[in-house]
Amino acid sequence: MSLYRRNKIWWSRIERDGVVTQCSTHCINRRDAEAFELECNGPSVRFWKQVDKNGPLPSEEAIRVWPEIRDTRCWPWTGGTCQGYGRTFFEGVPMNAQRVAWFLTKGVWPEDNSCHKCDNPPCCNPNHLFDATDAENVADMYAKGRDNPWGHRRAA
């Protein structure tokens, strides 16, 4: 477990089996990772309780562009949404759920946008997300044939 301070709050961070769990002040005294995971009800635990890890498979268009997401499921956000994207509060700030999922699994905030390889706006599966600029996000949209202004997918 490692401790760090951000926005005047102390956070603890545990990495176990490739998954990063982070929690705020009340968990700092937990030195045992198993007890931390069992007893902590911090922001990361509350966040992941609102994610369905048995969601749909990605579209064929998305798999064609991103073959590494084949045979992986989307993890849709089951909480509130705005324009189809999961919305939540984290550290008192409203933000998209996929950004929080990126932070909780990678330990850092995405530099630009956390974009979806799967084209499923509520998806929070970190393997379906990539950090991209606005231009890269638009290029991904064109590669998947989603550039029709009326919302219909065009044939690739």
C-alpha cells in the first residue's frame, strides 16, 4: 500500500492482481490489503458497485478497428447518465464515469479524453478505453464509420 496526498485529502493505493484500488482518508491506517478490500467503503468501492461487468460485447465495427477488445465485455455504468455517458461525482466533482474508471485502474487521470474503443458510451471497462486528443477521437469516429450527421452507421 502506498499513501499520497491530493486536493488536501490523503489517499491509500493498493495494487493487487493488476487492479489498483484507491481509497480516501478513513482507510489510511489499514496496512493489511485483504482487510482494506473487505472493510473499505471508499470512493473506489462505491464506484465499482455501479458498474455491470457482464455487459454486451463490442460492435463488429469496433472490433475491426480495435481487435484486442474481441471476446471482452463492456462494463456499463448503471448510475446516472448524461447524453448516454455515465456521470458520477468523484472527490465532489461531477465527471464522466469512464474517466474515473481510468483513474481507479491506472492510478493517473487521462491527459486528454478517455475515449471508447467499443463505441458504448456508458462502458467503464479500462481495456475498452484509450487516452486521446479530440483529433484522435474524431479519427477513431471516421475509422468506425460514425461520421454520418444523422446518426446512422455507414457501411465500411
